[in-house]
Amino acid sequence: MDVGGGGNSASAESRNNIQNPRNVRSAYGLSDFNYAHRLTTSVIYDLPLGTRAQVPRRGHRLVDALAGGWQLTSIVTAQSGPPGSLSVATSTSNTGTTQYPNRICNGNLSPSQRDIHHWFDTSCYTVPAAFTFGNSGRNVMIAPGLETWDFGAHKDFRLTEQFGMTYRAEFFNLLNKPNFRYPNTSIGGPTAGTITSVNAARQIQFVLRLHW
């Protein structure tokens, strides 16, 4: 819990823009980096094949060169979403700062009610009267969570006594699961409450490195 992740300044400087600088305590709420739950597991596994395995298995040199010495890595991440603040599409406060809407009911929907077209209940928020601040508060909306599995495999080749080569294949978001970003939080706008963007889709890269 805090009153902001930075100083009170223009949004172009990526700092917190407090609605009412004369009442900083009114911005007290969930921290921008508050994730209620987060699980991360990482695994490194050496395949038990080839002469370099813990229990060497000698076979054809070509088979050993292709199948031996592989190491697999895996990182699985699952976390709940971060909080976010709602604002008014067309400010009526005439202060130059962010203006929150008025909150007349909770606004957060249950998981079974949410989808990318209706992430929160926009009917729970109204535009404040002219020259007034909204009562919604800071970081009252919870954005979508994230679930991803990154996987890698690499193998070292000994070319000579001095030179070696490493081959690595990396798969980020291996299952290509869509992880949605923040919904539109501009109350009064035509897309309020909808999600129109996602985080990175599956990415694959291959690396070949010569070392000595």
C-alpha cells in the first residue's frame, strides 16, 4: 500500500499523477507492483545420455555426439494481475491532473463474468460534476493475470581441445497462451472496460556460439 510509485508530475515523465495534490492521502491504495499471488518454478535437467552423463552410456560416436550432453531448462510463471486506476475520458475538474470517476458500486466482476469485452462493470462509474474530484480512488481495478511456460534446450560440443561450440534453442511462452494486458480504463470512452492488446505471443530463438 502507498500513495504512488513516483513523484507528482506530468504523465509523460512516467510518474504518478495524483488527482488532488493538496490531499495526497486520498491517493492511498494498492501499490502499482502489488501482485496478490505469484508462483515461479524453475528446473534444470541434464539428460542421462552419452559419455558425459553421470552414468556414462557408451555407444556409437555419432549417436553420442547427437544425443549426449543435452541440458533442458524450464521456467513456469503464474501470477494474479496488477491493480490499475480508472480515469475520466474528458476531465471535468479543470485542474490538469488525472481525474478519477465517481464509484457508485464495486465494479469488479467475478472470474465467470469477465471477458475481454467486459472486464469490469462500467455502470458502476460515472463522470463527476464540473470542478469536482471523483471518489473512485487509486488502483481499484485488477487487471488480468499471467501464465506462461518458457523452455530451453542446449548442448555443448567440443571441437578441439581449445575450441568448443554451444547450441541453444529457447521457447518463450511455449504454449502460446494469450496473456491479456490492461483493459481500457477511460470512463466515458467508447472502449471502456474492453481489452484490445495482449502480451508477447510465442517467441522462438536459436543460438550458436563459438567459445575458446
